[in-house]
Amino acid sequence: MNIYSQINSNKLKTWVIISLFIVFITTLMYVYGNASGYGLSFVGLALVISGAMSFASYYYSDKIILGMSNAKQIKKSDYPELFRIVENLCIGAGVPMPKVYVINDSAPNAFATGRDPNHAVICATTGILQKLSKTELEGVIAHELSHIKNFDIRLMAVVVVLVGLVALLADFFMRSLWFGGDRRDDRGGNNTQGIFLIIGIVLAILSPIIATLIQLAVSRKREFLADASGALLTRYPEGLASALEKIAKDKEPLEVANNATAHLYIANPFKGKISGNWFANLFNTHPKIEERIKILRSM
């Protein structure tokens, strides 16, 4: 499979998953509204609250993430080689120069965040700067710039909001049953509402788990796409493949990583928690590095 077909394949798969996510949320709204007796008005308040949360996360999520990660913005004089690599690849990718941050941690890793190419950040650990060669570091930075150019940073922000909306709807529905009393339809729809009530309770329990699985699936697909796009940018897939190999062999976990930020990094920052079990892999934030390396070396 060549680079272009890999990019097209991953784009298609990702948008199929996003479409299924939207259908899933729409179904939840319909079931919860009918089960609670409030109809579409049930989701009105949830959507207003979610909209406010989305607005705040859209404009401030990068600052929150960087603060949680103890990342510090640097100048060109601090890390000249890193700056030159970012500058040169930005010219090749046709994207504005992002802000550059560094995390003082010896575990090799990196991520990109922001809301669009004009408001983007690339962040690398001191470990990745020390342990990778120049061509390997170029592969990593090209991968992160691809996340920016492909608007993955915005897409993942949208997906996180959708996951939050599912959890919000489930919680709001369960609370409405507890505090809202019985609002059965007086027009003879009691039996139908009872069926919706049972389905609604089951979905309220399972939907946050399902939504999280969809989020993680999208995250894994975007990693494959960024690998392919990054290889296209450098015209040297081996650079990124070799970088991933080194990162995989380094068993030191990233201290500042947590469940909220893990999906952003180029490789799973928890290291030892990666499982080979197929069911456990559903909950992984990243695809297997071995699979990513195999695909890169087949390009």
C-alpha cells in the first residue's frame, strides 16, 4: 500500500466512525426523550450546557493541556535544532509555524494540540530530543505537524465533546428519573414509554462506555493517518519507523501523562500498561507500534 492510498483509506474509515458516533447520539436523544416523557425538550438543557462546555474547551483546551503537562514555551535559542526542524517542515507542509513547548521529562514522547493550524502547539519531551537522531526527530515532528495540517487537533476536540455529551445525557436522564417523578403520556402511550424507559436505562449505563470506545477508535485511526501524512512530508518513512522503534524500546513512562491527555501523544505514554489482549486493546489510546512500523516500512 502506498502513502496516498493509506491516507485515503484512513480518512474514509475515520469519517465512517464519526458518522456512526453522530447516529449513536441522535438515537440516545430520541430514546431518552421518549422514556422520560419530556420529548425533545429533555435534551434542550443538556445541549445548552454542552454548548457552553464546548465553547470553553474549543478556546482554552490547549492551555489546560499544556498546564496539566507542565510544558514550557521555549525560544529558538533554547533548542535551535528543534526549531529549525519545525520551521523547515512547516515550509514543506505549508502550515504556519506553531508555538513550541518542551516537557522536562526523560521519557521520549511528543504531541500537538490547538484548535487549527493558526493556533497550534507542538510539544516534545527533553527525552525525545536527547534520544533520537535528527532524521528520527524529523519523522516525529512531521507526524505532529500532520495532526495539525489534517485538523486532527480540532477533530479530536470535537470527539471529546461528543463523548462528554453522551455522558452528560446519560447522567441527566438518570437524574430526571430519580428527581422528576412520573411523567407518563396521558394519551395512552404508557406501554410504549415503558419500553423506552427500559431501553433508556440500559443505554444510560452502557452508552458512556460505547462512546469512549468510539473515541479511542477515532484516536487510533488518526495515528495511522498522521504516520502516513508525516512520511509523505519527509519522503522518508524509515525516519518515523526508526523513531517509533526507539520509543517502544524505552520502557520509562511519562510522569505528567494522564487518561485525559494520553491520546494526544505520538505513543502510549503509560508504556507498561499496553496489553496484547484483543479486548483490552479496544481501550488502548494508540494502535500497536509494531503495526505502525510495519505499515511505514511497507510504503
